[in-house]
Amino acid sequence: MSLQALFPLQELRSALEKAVKQARKRRFTQSVEMIVVLQDVDMKKPENRINVAVALPRPPPSKPSKVAVIATGDLALKAREAGADLVLDRDSLEKLASDKRGARKLAKNYDFFLAQPDLMVVVGRVLGKYLGPRGKMPQPVPPNAPIAPLIDRLKRSIRLRSRDQPQIACIIGTEDQPVEHLLENAQAVLEEILKKFPPHNIRRVYFKLTMGEPVTLTRRVAER
């Protein structure tokens, strides 16, 4: 079943418009959150969980994801030139072994991590217990692979991750973005989820702003 057959564009657009319009104005720009509730999925089984990065077609300009790169030498230089939010060399990484607070802060403040392959063992030893539970273990950068496109893609990406509960929640944009942009992002997220879970496993989809009420997406087509 195609995405448009499961959730017609007009249904997606209407739900997003309602979620944005009903929100009261705040002193900050609210995020638009998308929640997909699953059914008939045993989340205790590792194979039924999802942890992937999805590049948004229309990422919110005000809230790009933060990317940290763990590398040395030429790769570290290229990562800085490519706009990595943080570049950690081996010495800085080793120092975090005795700085639990700094390690926790690092794991919390950065959304995605890339690492030089020969540093992965050190990363696991020093940061594994902080990054692992958050699903943020680094993606190894293959030797001679251009790192700039990887950093650019991750800055435009969000993480789709399920845990013990049968639901996937993510931020698809901000309230000041055009609804059409939010619509494109919602489609990209749904397409990625449908690669992992068949339509009958999707129970409900709804949208909400940070301080808003949830708006449920009609699922008539999926329930037939």
C-alpha cells in the first residue's frame, strides 16, 4: 500500500493546519511534533525497534541538528571545514573518561556523531555508556570518504527511535514554517516508518505543537 493510499495528502495537510492554527502564541517558536502509535508489535524484541536518521526535505532553519565528529588529522580538518558543530580528537576524547559530567553533557547536547574507524574502540570505552542508551553511537566514516555530505545530511536529519513503548515521536519542524514544508517532512517520516512496519501496524498518527493539543490524523483508508 502506498503512502498516499494510506494517508491522503489532504488528510495530512488538514491535520497539520489544525495543529498549527489552534496553538496560542508563545514567546518562543514552538516545535511541531509528530507521533506515530504502533499496534501488534512486540517492542521487547530488538528486531521490532527502529533507530534511523531521516533527512528532512524541509528542515527547520532555526533548529538544525548538531553533529559531533570524533577524528584526528586530515579527517578532523575536513570536518571543521564542513561545519561540524564539534570536533573531538583522541586526547580530548580520552579526557572524558574522567569527566562524567562532560561526557553526559556531550551525549545530551549533540544529535548525531561521526567517528574515525580506528577511534571506535576508544569511543565505546569512554562514551558507550552515555551514547548507547540514547541510540547515538557514532557512525564510522569510511577511509577516504567525503565527510562534508555526511555532515550536511545529518544537520538536516532527525532521529526516529522507538523504545519500550509502541510509539515513535519526532520533531518535523517549527510553527513558523509553511504547512507545505511540514507536509513534506511528515511524508518523509511516514515513508521511512513504512519501510520498517507494514500499514496494519500503524494504529494512529497525530501532530501537536510544544504547548498545543494533539490533532489525530484520520485513518479511514488504513482501517478498511
